[in-house]
Amino acid sequence: MKERNLQLDILKIMACFAVVVIHVTGIITFNMKSNYTINHTLYYMAGFAVPIFFIVNGYFQLNKEKVNYTYVMKKIGNILIVVFVWNLIVFLLSRVVTNRFLTDLLLSKKTTNPFSMTLNSLIQRDYFWQFWFFGSIIIIYAVLPLLIKCFASNKRAIVITVIFIVCCLIVDSLSISRSLNKKPIIQIGVIQTLRLWTWFAYYLLGGLLGKTKIREYILNKISGKLNIFIFVLSSIIISVYQYNMAHKYYHAASIEFFYDNIFDFIWVISLFFLIYNHKFKVNSGKFIGLVSDKIMGIYIVHVTVLNVSTHFYKFNTPITNILLIFIVFGISLALTLIISKIPIVNRLIRI
């Protein structure tokens, strides 16, 4: 059996928990008229979630010796099946459920037919709007064999990664400039699924970090203590910078508009090495692996758990909102564990 990479498992768990933090604290953060609370800091400090997901995917996929289009089509097919079946379930429930609460929950988004719902969910619309991530991954997978050929050479891998990161920095600079001139930022006009310059940058960065020679070179240049200093400093900068830019200039609170920023890249890389350098106890590996294997299920069901929870109580005060983070994550994990024990059905939480 292949030995697990516990460091990457921890990063995936952290990213999954951070996604829950983003969506829960967003209840308060998205109210642009609300006064600053600790929940705002939690929201922006959870912004590593999506970049880490792409980095971890790139770490594994781009360092395979060879990938053909048979493998790619199988991966894409698995994603589409999972996305379609979840949308089919919601579609069927919306047609047969008579309970007022469930009807309001299911019909809060358009449920015209499962096929259009599937396509819409991949571009951040309809009930499973969080499936935009799968839409972006599908596009990346479509060119994966070509990317792997480029990554056969460390030099080419570095060049192509730098090109995409520079594209991100250019987009971010233009958005800052536009916001200072009271114009909408660039990212607002592009749905998350299609912000491919950003997702390719983090995906390719993950591929670089997965190369032993490059990773060891960075570790030799940056000591553990220096990396901790960089992480702490960039964390402080991000929490202050993003809150103020979002409320004073962007007039849009969403964390998604900061992924192209240089501080985010520095922050996420330092977080990667902070976890990667940590040695976890062997006896904790089983539990870490168990939770890590369930993150996709948590990602899929947590929005529904959040919607159900906020139906009964608003959770819009700082303390109750923080409590909701653990409620949503805990229930989502429990549901995923249950689903994982049911034959055939458990395929709905695996991509």
C-alpha cells in the first residue's frame, strides 16, 4: 500500500474547513454595512482554501510520469457523473416533496431539469453553485497531458508557472488601478469557473512544489524560522489589506477577488511549507487519512447543511456565527461518513 502524505492530507483538511469558514462567516462579511467583527478576520484568513485545493491537485497530477487522454476522460467522466446525480437528486426531490420548508430550500434556485442544472452548477449557478470548482478542474484536466509534457523539464515547468503567476499579478494590478478610479475590478466580470489564469497559476505552482529538486532548493534557501516569520507577517498583511480594499475600494467583500494578489501567493506558499515541514505522529495518520478521504463529501453537502441550519436560526451574531462553523463542519463530516458506508451511494462523494 502506498504511504500517505500526511502533510498534504492536513492541507486538504485545513482547506476544506476553511471553505466552511468562508461560507459561514460570509453571512456577516457580505453585509457591507456591518461593523468590523472577528468574523471578518476569520473570513479573510480562510482565503487559502481554494488556492490550496488547486495546489494539492497540481502537486499530485503534474508529477505523474505519464497521463493519456483515456485517464483524462475517465476523470472528467467521474466528475460529471457525480455532479449530474447530485443535481438529479435535487431535481427529483423538488418535484415530489410537499413539505413547505424543503420546497422553499430546493426551489430557492432554479430546478428546470437535471441537465441544465448540471451545466449551471459548473458555472456557479443553481442549487449546487459550489460545483464551479469541478468546472474549472474539468478544463484543467482537458489539457493535463500537455501540461505533464511541459513539466518533464524543470526549466519549462518554472517558465510556464511564472508566466501564469505574472498574469495574475497583472490582473490584480489592473483591478487595483480600476478600483482607485471607482471602476469595477476585472474579476467581477468573469465567473469563477473561467478565471483560468488564477487556477492554472496555483495548479502549476502545486506541480512545481511537487518536484523534489525544486522543493528542496526552496527549503535550503528559506529556513523554518524565516518561513514562520513570512507566514505570520503575510497573514497580518492579508487580514488588514483585504478587509480595507474590499470595503473601501472594491465595494465587494468576496475573498475570491484577492487570489491574484502577490500577498496571497506568498502567504499560501509559506503555509504549504509550514505544514510540509511538520512531522506528524504515525499513530495520528489513520485519523488524518480518514478525514482527508471525506473532504469531497464535506464540500458537496456543507452548503445544504448551512442552508438548513440558517433556516431555523440566522446565526448572524459574532459568537453564534463562529459556533455555526463547527456545526456545519461536524454535521457535514458525519453525513459524509454515513454516505461512505453505503455501497454504490458512496461513489457520490468520490471524484
